[in-house]
Amino acid sequence: MSESAVPLPDVSGSNNLQTLCEQGSFELMETRYWEAERLLARAERLAWEARDFDTLARLYMPLQEARRQRRQRCGEGAVALALLPEGPGDRVEPAHVIAHYPQGQLLVAGWGSIEPAVEIRNLAEQNGLYVETFLAAAYPVGTGRAVVIVPTEDVMLPPANRAWAIDELIARVPPQSIVLAEAELPAGVRMGTPETFAEVMAMWERLHAPFLALADATAEPVTKMDGYRRTIRVDYACELAHQKLSDVAKRLDAQARR
């Protein structure tokens, strides 16, 4: 299932920002979730830059719903959580993966690189496909392989040019990464069920949990919101981060009106 991209309107000023929010809400009601997310995410960026807390308070919940529905659609497809290269000369081809899994929840790894996963995310967004992947890289560990799942694209990974001891690899990967032995990943391809969805959700929650906790512990409201926004960069469908963003924005808007 795919949604063709539509050009987003050129908006500036509060009236046009509200129009953008209304268009996003309309797409959400029409169950065009990718388009709803594109419109509402653009509105969120504009409102954040303008510190328009009234608009932010109102748009985070429909934005959360668009992303929740996108993840739900992904969870109804194929679940393949061990798409790994065999070695340094083997590359997982993103176009090939998308052709075989145009809908689903994936873990795609490059050899010491997250590039294949990043490209799959880009292809999914460009084509409106309900497929998602963790950002993962494979490494030789002893006689086997390990997988490093990183939170965001802007990380530095160690090289995969030699076999690592697992403790050494864990010490070298970016902070808040998840390191799993190949045997810990479910092999094969399954069709999505409530059980597989819960399994994948647990992995997303493990990945975003430290970022959510850091934002929770932050006192200054705007910095707190920035922390929740970073949590969403890690896990685009983190419902708690969206809800807490809306709550903080409501408080800031109420303070500004006093």
C-alpha cells in the first residue's frame, strides 16, 4: 500500500499555519496517514521555530495519531528482524528489500554501517510505504555476528574491519545503542500479529526509554520539549513523547496569556 506524495503548500504566518494544520487533520480523517504526517510535521516545525505554543498544544495529538496509524499499518505487514549481510563483501540492497517488503517492520543492517537502513527509510517516505526499519549495523564478534541498533542517524560507528570482543564493541558504540548477538534476533520472516507487534514495540521502547527519561527529568520547559522532540527523532511513534509535548505546550501557552 502506498500514498503518492503531494506538494506541500508554501506557508508563512499564523493563518497559513492554521491552514496547514487543518489540511493535515483532513488527511488524517481520510486515512491518508503519510500525507497527514507530512503536513502536521511541517506545521510542528514552523510552530516550534515561532514558539507558537498554542498551535503546538493542539497539533501534537493529531500528529501522534497519524504516526500511530502509520506504525500500525507497518505492523500488519511482514516482520523481518534479521536482514543482515554475511560479511564485508555482502551488501543488503535497499531497493531489493523494499521490493520484497513494501509493508512491514524490519531490522536492516549494513556491515559496520547504517546506510542501508537510512536508505530504506528514505525510500519509504518518498513512496509513502508503510514499512519501517531500525537503524542497525552488523559486526563480526568472535566466530559470529552482533548487531548494533543506534538511536539516530547522526552517530559515529566503529569500523567492522576485524572481529570484536563483545565487551569491547559495547564500549565503542554510540551512547544509548542496543547491542544484540545474532542469536537474539528472531530468524526468518513472519506476518504481523499482535504478538509480533508487541515484540517490535518492546524494541522501540527500549531504544527511546533513556531519551524519554532524560526529558522527563528536565525542569526548564522549552528544554524539556526539545528533549521530547529528540525522543521522537529516535522513535517517531513514541506516544508518550507526543502527549507530554502537548501538555508542556499547553502550560507554556497558559503562562503567556496571563
